Amino acid sequence: MSAVMNSPHARDVACVLHPMTDPSKHEKDGPLILEEGHGIYVKDLEGNEYIEGMAGLWCTSLGFNNERLIEAAVAQMRKLPTYHTFFHRSNMPAIDLAEKMLSIAPVPMSKVWFANSGSEANDHMVKFVWFYNNAVGRPEKKKIIARHGGYHGIAVSSGSLTGLTPMHKGFDLPIAGILHTGSAHYYRYGLPGESEEAFSARRAAELEAMIVEEGPETVAAFVAEPVMGAGGAITPPRGYFAAIQAVLKKYDVLMVADEVITGFYRTGNTFACETYGIEPDIIINAKQLSSAYLPISSVMLNEKIYGAIRDYASANSILGTGFTYSGHPVAAAVAVETLKIYDEIDIASHVNAVSKVAQERLSALADHPLVGDAKGVGLIGSVELVKNKETKESFDPQVAAWASEACTRRGVMLRPCAGTRIAFCPPLIIEDDEVHMLFDRWQAALDDTLEYVRAEELM
């Protein structure tokens, strides 16, 4: 355990649990309390410094002390600290941000609707899909298909889209009309001897079978993360999105790209849709949109969807949805500045250069006795911990959790995902020497974990 876990401060702090958190652990030890950050590093109350290898929660792209983002927030708070976007009102930061996002969208988009989190954005994506189909006279075409292992938030409809059982258990989720098809996790679900292309074709055939069984007239949309985040930082197998999109076009099903984690250069391109040839009707963004300095998210709609929504709402006098903080001027100002910084420092070139080092080091972890799979793209990826490389037999989730704690003890924050994987997703500003430091510590933590499982006779 880190020193802070045994400090008197930790036990006096109420811990707000993440959905994947074990409550008993925090009741016993208290949370690890972070007090300051700079660059890619954070420090706890005891002064211990860590490489934040997950950019917080996949999001702090520009590091933890970017003065330009701080000044953008302060300047906007002095000018117009808050205002709503109801009743035909707006503000210049929200307008500037929407125009910038539309100018860099991977495919033509018409409008941007702002919210405060990925969960809220995906909740409203569902509402917009439903509203759109009502607008075009297809009231039965409402079902939305997501994927097992996918993550799209934890609100009611976005939590239903999420394909992780712990997000459903006890909450009466998923709601009706939300379906789940097979994961894109080739290493875990590919058949013996099956190529990536054949696996992708099989998943597309399974999706088509589901659409046909449900009735194409009832299926409205398919939503997917280009790279699955909380489900294990899983990159898609070769040919996956081409095969999936062919099915969607055949049955007039909308393609929704959840770029909450992958948007804004995480995979080396502005959007992962460019990396994987995805042509979405709707794009969801958050996290790196503001480097997470302030909460903001968005739903980008193409003209086909927006035009129908506009006309139907106009005919009925109102579009009855929105949040008090949608397009909040301070959050929008920080996001505008974030996008300016990306352009000025040419973050895309930097990510593409440093990711070569990161992906080489990640691939090398495949040689470790505990690692069955090691894959990624850009500055995101993961390893899967296995008892047996030949059979792919998994450990219980406690081993990945123990390995994550071992990383923390070694001075690098990484995340256990999907029970068997350890993910990395560092700030985009990370340099080559810091990448090597991150992976050196990760390697040492895996060695610690190997000693642990052997001592516990888990292998």
C-alpha cells in the first residue's frame, strides 16, 4: 500500500466510490488522496510522486498544470462566469467551440449539442435517436444496439448501453430497447485458428442476425467506442468497422461513434474515426475536449438527423430538452483553449512520434510470463494477464487489482479493466524518456505480481 493509505487523513475522508470499486477496501484503508500535479505527474498527501499513466480517467491530455487552461477559465469567469443556452440564448465561447469542432469533424457534421459528461452526452444521444425517428415517421424504430464490454456511461440510458454487468446489477438496467451484441475483443473471443478478418466477419454476421431477428424496422442505431475503454482498452481487429458498417447501411441503422476516450489525438489522428475508417452519423465527445480541466461533453449530429429534429421541433413549437450547464461559457472557453493548444504544439505529430516508443514497449510486455496479450494504438493500450499463455486461462480479478496496486507502489498509476487487463493511457504530452520510465515501472510491477501469484500458488 502507498504510505497515504495508512495516514490518519485518509480514514477521515468520505470516499465517493467508482462503480468498479470494492467498498470494503476503502472502508478499511481509505482513499489515496492526491494533492497536486504537474506535467504527467501527481503527488499524494505524503509527497509521493506518481506518473499518471491513465491521464486521470483517460482524459488529462495536457497534463496537470497547464497555465493557459487555468488563465482561460479565470478570464472567462471575470467576463461572463455563467449563463444558460435556453430560450434562444448563447455565448461566444460555446459558439466558437461548436464552430471549431465542426471544422475538424472526421465526416461532415451539422450541429453540436453540449453537456457536462460522457454519460450525459450518451443519454442525450439516445433521446436524439428516438426523437429523430419520431420526426421521420418511424415510431417503432427505436432499439439501440451496443456491445458486450462496451462503456458508454452510468446514467439510466447510457448505463444501459454500457455492456458491463457491474454497471447493471442492482440498478434494474438495462432498460427496454437496449440490446447488446458480441465484443470486438479478438484475443479473448476469437475461435481457434480464426483470423482477425474472419472474426470481424463473424461479429458482423451476428449483428446482422440480431437486426433481422428484432426486425430492421425496430432497430435505430448501433453505438461503439473505436477503442473499447473500461472494457479493457481493446483495439478493434482488422476489418471490424468496415464489416459492421456494411450491415448498418444495409438496414438503415445509424452509426454512433463514442469518442469520449479516443477523441482529440489519442490514437494519433484528431478522431479515432479517421484511424479506423468509421463514418458516423453521430459522434460523442468529452474528456480530452477540455483536458478534463472543466466538465464538458458534446453530441455532434449530421444534417440528416439535425434537419429532421429541427423541423419536427419547430412544428411542435419546442425541443423540450437541455441542461442548465449545457454550453457553460467557462467550460467552453477552456475547451476552445485546449483545441488551440493542440494546434499550436502540433500534438498530432508529437503523439505519432512518441506512440512508436510506447507501442514498442507495450508489445515487448507480451514476453512476460503473466501476459497473454499486449496491444494498443497511439497512446492507449493494455495487457491481459493469464495463468497459461497456451490456453489463455484467466486469473480471478484480484490478480489484476493486485497488479494495479503494485504499479502504484512502483510510482505509476495504471488501471485494471474488465477483470483481467491492465491499461495505460497517459497524458498526450508525455515524452520518450517518460514513456520508458512508465514501462520500466510497469515491468517491475509485473515482476512483483509474478512473485505474488507464485507465492499464493495461483499459477
